Amino acid sequence: MDIIYDEREVFVNKTGNPYMTKGGTGDILMRIIGSLIAQGNSLLESTCAGAYICGKAGDLAAKKKGPGLLSTDIIEKIPEV
């Protein structure tokens, strides 16, 4: 679960799972957020959407890989999200 706030509102992202606590997952999240910002979205929108996309991709990958989940498995699921 991720908690995102901007001094006025609090947002909770409930996607993601314990198998995502591996090296490289944070890098994926930051690259998703950076790409959304580069497309002209606000910081808050990009952060909320990025957390959801990364977490949902991780959830989809975890269904197939379980505890053997790798960061590359998450990347492969991003287009599906």
C-alpha cells in the first residue's frame, strides 16, 4: 500500500504485493512516474497513476511468478495495465 499526499489531499494506492520488495522495483516506479510527467501530467497525477500502474503490474506478475517475481516480470506487465 502506498500513501500519497500533497498538503491538501491524501491518496491511498492499494495495488502491489510483498513480492515486489526486490531490487529494481523502485527504479521501475520512478521511471513510470517520470514518463508520465514528461507527457505533461501534473506531479500529483503522475505519482498516483505511477503507483497504481507499477503496483497493478506487480500484482499481475505475482499471479504467475509468486515469490520468484523479478523486476523484469513487472516491466513485462506494464502494457497490460
